[in-house]
Amino acid sequence: MTLQLDVEGKSSVPQQVAHPVGAKDRSFSPVNVFSHTALIAWALLVTVPFVWALIASLKSTGEIFGDSPWALPKELLWENFSRAWGKGVGDYLLNSAVVVTGGVFGTMLFGSMVAYVLARYEFPGNRFIYYLFAAGMMFPTFLAIVPLFFVVQNFGMISTYQGLILVYIAYSLPFTVFFMHAFFRTLPQSIAEAALVDGASHSTTFFRVMLPMAKPGLLSVGIFNVLGQWNQFVLPSFLSPQKPVLSQGIATLLGSQRYENDWGALFAALTIAMVPVVAVYLIFYRQVQAGLTGATLK
Amino acid sequence: MRHGSYRFVASFLAIPLALYAIFVISPFAQAFYYSLTDWTGISPKFNFVGLENFKTLANDAVFRTALGNNVILLIGLPTATILLALFFAYLLNVGGRANSAGVQGVRGNGFYKLAFFMPQVLSVPVIAVIWSVVLNSQDSGLANSLLGRIGLGPSGFLADPNLALYCVMWVLIWGSVGFYLVLFNAAMSGIPKDIFEAAIIDGASRLSTFFRITLPLLWDTIQTSWVYLAILALDAYALVAVMTAGPGGPDNSTQVMGLQIADNGFQYGRAGYASAMGVVLFFLTLIIAAVMLRATRRDRIEY
């Protein structure tokens, strides 16, 4: 796991070490031309739809579906954004923000507490609890979705912030525990022992000493959780029909296009949903990739 | 164990374990129980019907279509994604190969990884909306206007029952390649360079270093990827629900198990029946994971 992180860090450092004298010019060999052509083609295939969607957010419906859908907008229709806002995007954004803030905070706190205890304390049932959490990473959410709805309903928490927050925390715990468990294992035991000898309690040692030392791991798994919970779609669609989060709202807006035919506003809403995520990604992309690759490699 | 640490352990575990038990473990366990009942999900009363739901399931034409579609995804998605990701990961590495260093990032390595990975961070509805517009069946749809320019007739894409499922599969592949590229690339960079140097000195070509060294050393990673892609292929709910009309596509052509579970559980008032579908999905997942891990098991190579 942490090995994976290191590898990731290393590989993203430009590896332009000095070449041996007489090395072939790297830019013009046929293999190089072929590689770059294929790579650029895929890069375009991935990025062009997003860029097109961003541009479409400033177009009218006629321009989006007109004779030349690839053309640039004649004039920039910023009012698409205010219309999108008026269709509830403001509320969706608020709902997403509240739920993700609470969800990620709870996930990080509880996840690291569990991981720390499991990684550093021996007690009966330790392994069992660890595998209980690890198993949660494999199971299809759909198996649980119907009973989960009724569990949340019995608590009277359908379409409430607290309902979604608690469910998000519960479903984010397996990976967070797994990731932080690996991280806490790599931290030196001697420092925690020194703190305990100095008279710190177990929980003080955790919050004041161990947690700050785990910052790089917390950052990776934290961003992973921010993105994962922000993009969550299946859970809120069933558990929060009256209080849609952003991704759910986008799906609803798409459904309503049959009657409204206001695609400019839909793409404005898409842009509002995309920009924060892409910004987080561009700033933290190394941690994002490390966190997500860590999710897969066990 | 020092004095007081049991109480500490218990206090740290109590809340998270309770949350996990209530919202994750208990619904999973309940699903198994409800799958044996005729619970509607609305009335508090229900009867125990044994394996009746599973018998009905075996003859449910729509569910069988859904299962069949999931199987098509199960074959196509991992194959295409892993091949493409391996291909690009290898290009990223081999492109910059100078004289001696076997694995060296191509110029722009970081940029490509940044760009390819992008779809992975966006939510499914965002991707689904963009692609449903790109694949619009009108002549002026984005993909169709390009096809028209190179002289190919307009395609129905998501409106065509023969194509709709493959459009969904394409979007899944398109979204996953970057992630597995980064994964394979990390694994490739982890292979010690002296292995490649030795092979090159012995006169090995690029292709033979790939098949003889890179691929075998990547086997663990590929195997894990396969399992995760298979799980993804068994889901596909969100894309189908947002992208295809109906939802479920023309003539149930994009019907998948997730959609059937949601429809039966929440629309048709057949919660017990939907739970039975969930149980089928669970065992499929379990079997796939077990089979894949066993079939691809090899001696682990330590380096």
C-alpha cells in the first residue's frame, strides 16, 4: 500500500536523467512518433467532451443541437448559469456541500480511530473486526439498497442531512480503515510509547501525536473521500429523494429536458458540478491517483 | 496490554462499529432474509416463502435479459479496458526508452496520466449527460456530425437496440482506461531497471521484454484489476439509469440487474423479490472474484 504511494510519487517526478553519450534523439524515433500519436489521440478523446460541455454551457439550445454543434458560441450566454441556479442547482450545491462536509469529517475521524486501534492494539477480535471492514469493500451496494432504505426510514431520516451523512460515513469506513490501517502500521512505535511514558493518555497520544504524523495518509484518503462522496449518486437517489444532492440534481435536470428543452442551463449546471471537482483534481492529482490506486491494490 | 487500554479501544471502536453495523452489515444480512419472503416493502406483514422468489427469478424474462446484458459487459469491459490500459501504459514507458534505461517515462508522461485519469473523478451523471449528448441520434449530434463528415451514415447509438448496450460499455471503458493506466504504470515503474538492462544487453527486443518481463511481473496487478472491472460490469446501474431512455433502453436493450433491483424494490412494491435479485448479484460477485483469483493464480514473484 504505502509502497504503492512511494512508487507513485517517484514515477511522477520527471525522469529526465542524463543520457549516455550517443543516445538516440528521443523525439524523432518512429516508436516515439507512434507512441505520441496514440497517446494524444486518447487524450483528445478524453478531454474534448469535457471542454465541449464547458463551452456548451454558454450556448443556446439551438447552437448546441444546431447544424454545427462543434462551432463556438456566437455570444456568451452567461444567463444560462442564473437560469440553472433558478432550477434548484443552488439548493443541490448546498445539500452536497453540507453532506460532504459532515460525511468526510466523520469518515476521517471515525475511520482513523478504528484504523489506529486495529493497527496498534492487540485485543481479542481485532482480526475479525479488520476483516469485517475489509469485506465491506467488495460487496455490491445494490444487495443492501432495499433494506438500507427501510433502516434509514425507521430512523425517520429519509431526505435528511443526518441520514445521508451517517450512511456516507458507514459506506466510506471500509476503505478509510483499510488505507489508514496500512499507514499507522508504518509509523514508528517508539514515539507513541514515549508519549505514553510521559504520561499522555491513549487518546491524547492519538490526537496529539499519531494523527498529525499521519497527515500524508489523511490527505490522500481525505481527498479520495471528498471526491467519492461528492460524486455519490446511487445512495442519495434512493435515500434522499426530496433533498437531492448535486449529482442527483443533474440527473433530474436531464430527465426534465424532455419538457423544458433548456440545454444551455443543463450544461451550466454540469459546469457548476464539474469545476470544483476538476479544481480539486488538478491541485491534488498526485494524491488523488495515489488514493484511488490504493483503493484497488490490496 | 497496559492498564486502561481496553477501555480506550472500546471507546474508539464503539461509534464507528455501531454505524457500520446498522447501515452496512444489517442491510446486507436483512437482504438475505427478505429474499426468502414475499415482503412488499410497504406493509409491515410478510410471509416466509422459501425459495419461491428464486424460482420466479429463473423464469423472469426481463431479469434474464438484464443478467445477459451484465454478462456481455462482464466479458467486454475488463478485456477492452485492460488491453487499452496496458497498451497505453507500455507506450508511456517504452516511448522514452533511450539506449540502456529500460523503463523511462515518455516526454509528457505526467500530462498524459493527468488527462487520461480525468473521467475517474467526475460523477456518473455528469459523464452520462455529456455522452448522451455526444451520442445523440440526430444528424446534428456530435458523433453523428463527425461520422457524416467522413461519409458514414448517421447512427442511432443509444436509440438503436442493437447498439445501445455497446454505447454504455464504451462509456464505461472510456472512463476506466485512465485509472488502470495509472495503476499499471505505477506497477511498471516498480520493476527494477537492472532487469531490463540485463535483458537489453542480452539482445532482447522491445516486444520480448514486454512479454517476457513486464507482463509476468504485472500479473498480480492485472488480476486485481480484472476483479474490480468485473464488479463494475455487474453494476452499470447509474449510467444506464441516466443515459438510456426508459430507463433500460429501447426494448430493454440496456436493462441491467441494478436497475431491476431498484425497479422491483421501489417502484413495483416487490422488496422481497428485489432482495432475491440482490442475493443472486452477491453470489455472482463472489464467484467471479473466486474464479478469477484462482484461474489467474501464479507463483508470486518477489523483487
